[in-house]
Amino acid sequence: SEIVSSFLSSPRDEVCAREREEAELRDEELASEMQSKLLSEFFDEQEDGSSRPVRIASSADHLMGKWESRIQHGDPFTDRKSTFQAHLADVRSEEDVKELLIVLNSNNKIARATHNIMAFRFMSEKGNLHADCDDDGETAAGSRLLHLLDIVSALNVCVVVSRWYGGIQLGPDRFKHINNVARELLARQGYCTSDPAQGSGSGKSGAKKKGGRAS
């Protein structure tokens, strides 16, 4: 009888089982509701009932007036079908950096780049140095870009270098191109207060430049 009773559920066991099922159902409903809410933030319903992704620009519209005239774009540089272009702006806080990145990513061309490597360096009102970087998948590129800002003593600036991968691996040359397009734009905008490498490594080794702004 003990063996048989071990296979039979008691009323209490049945209640606990029902409670577990109800709890799991509530969790599933909550997860589904949260997912629907998140998706609704990224999709707009159209008149025909279809939906489309919301442009990143929609969250940047109110920032355009503040940043559009402050952002500077360098000349695109192409080597073996990969194109590199630097963008920068004056920043004085981490909030400035966040806003700048929102505005840059509202540009469809920049948003579609394979990598957008970023580094910033600014002095706070209290005289504290703030600096950080992001590789965006291009391993070690962010720290190299930040090192460039350091050696040229660039302050109160955020630099983003976009790379559109062309299908051919460049090896270490990709780091040279990232820093070269950034250095050129920094120098053009007067941020290079001390540059031991100025005038060298202009990145003309068989590659070609193309003029124009990011658009």
C-alpha cells in the first residue's frame, strides 16, 4: 500500500500543482505583455495596418537643433573597399556624449556602418578628467583611438570613426586608418595641441580619398 500511495496525488499536491500552473501562466502572460510593449516602442502602425521600424531619428529630432551645427565630419578614406570616416563634436559632459551618439546614429548611413568606434576626453567643471571609449566590435580600436586623444592632448571632444567593411580584411592597417582619419579631423578643428606625429602617416599608401559629408 505504501508503494501504491507514493504514485497517488493527495489533494494538497493537486492544489500545489494547480497553483504552479497558474503562476507559470501568469509569468508567460506578463512576459508576452512586456515583449509587446517593447515591440510597440520600435514599430509604428501604418494606415494599412502594417508596421515599420521607427527611425532612430525620431528620438533625435529634438536634439538636432542643438547638435547639427556642432558636429564636424571628416573626409571619407577608402582602402580595399573598406571606407573610414571620422565625426567629432565638442563635449563637456557624459550627457553631451550620449546626445551626440543619438544624433549621429539618426543618420542612416552612419547607423549602417559595420563599426562606429568612439572615444571622448573632457575636463569637468571641477577640473577632473573624464575619458572613455567603445570598440563597437572592432577589438582594441576604441582604446587606440582614446590613446590618440591622449597623445595629441585633445580635450572636450568626442570622436567617432565609422567603418564600412568592404569584404577584404585589412589586418593592422585598419587601426592606422581609424586613427589617421580621426587625427586629420582633430587637427583641422584645432584639437591637436601637441601632436608628435603631425605631418606623418597621412594614410596615402595606395588608398584613395573621397570627399563629402556623411548623409
